[in-house]
Amino acid sequence: MQRFMRFMAGSGILSDARLLELYPPFRPMRIKVLEISDNWRTVRIRLPLNAMSRNPGGVMFGGYQAALADPIAALACARVFPGYSVWTRAMTVSFDHGGNSDLEMRFSLTREQEEAIRIELGRDGRSTPTFEYGYFRGDGVRCTVIHNRVAIRPRGYQRATTPPASPENVE
């Protein structure tokens, strides 16, 4: 499936919006991309409240919101800063109000953020910006706040997953 999705993404047959809607983890969520503009600097996605996404309290499961929010900032940065490896480094989710309707996720990468990232990339060869975005109910109330920290690294970057062994532990 990954090979097929990579082929479709590279072929240009489908728009970024349609590819995101068809992405296997998001397909059962029935998301609807409302807007991807200015090369991913603005993204709006509807996450429907339905029998699958509703928790016993009648509002949107937090896991649905987190799963959709996770890759969006990284995808945006990958488009705006091509030639780098990009991934979500950390994410926090604050549920301020119950999501008792379809939710609209709103993400934007501002010109100021982009310029600050470009300066860091030029100076350090890497950047780890944090983005704040959120989910809004049908009545316009922001119910969920996302803080997503993205790692932007040179292609081929080898991330250490454990600290190096200390000399006294080596036998």
C-alpha cells in the first residue's frame, strides 16, 4: 500500500487534498480537505462527528483529533522546505471544550515563522519549530489546541535513538 501511495503522490494524478483524504489511516475517519493553499501554508480539514468518532460523552474522541493533527505541520514543512527530512518530534493536545459537532482543523504557517525557520536552516542546517493550531466546532469555538514540534533535518540525517554507551559500561 505504501508503494502505491508513493506512486500516486509522485504521479500528479491526484491533488494533495485527495491524497490526504485517501491516505489509509485517514480514510475510515472520512476527513474532508476544505483547503490546502499557498503550498501548504494554510490547511483546513473537516473531521466529522459520527458514530465512529463520538465517545460515550457525545463528543469527538481525542484520539481522532490527535491522529489527524500529528502529520499536518510536518507535511507542510516538507512542502515549504524541500530537500529536508521532516517529522513530528512532539505534540501536545489540550481539550478546552467538547467537540460536539464536526470539527475543522485550521493550520497556518506564517511568513514570520517561515523566515525564522529559513534563518535557522541557513545558520545551523536544522530547525525544530513549534506550531500552534486547533480544532473549531461548528459554532466557531476553538475546542482543541495543538502544539506540534517538528524536526527539520538534512536528508539522510541519522537520529540517535539511545545515548552512546559510556566508556565504563563497555566491556
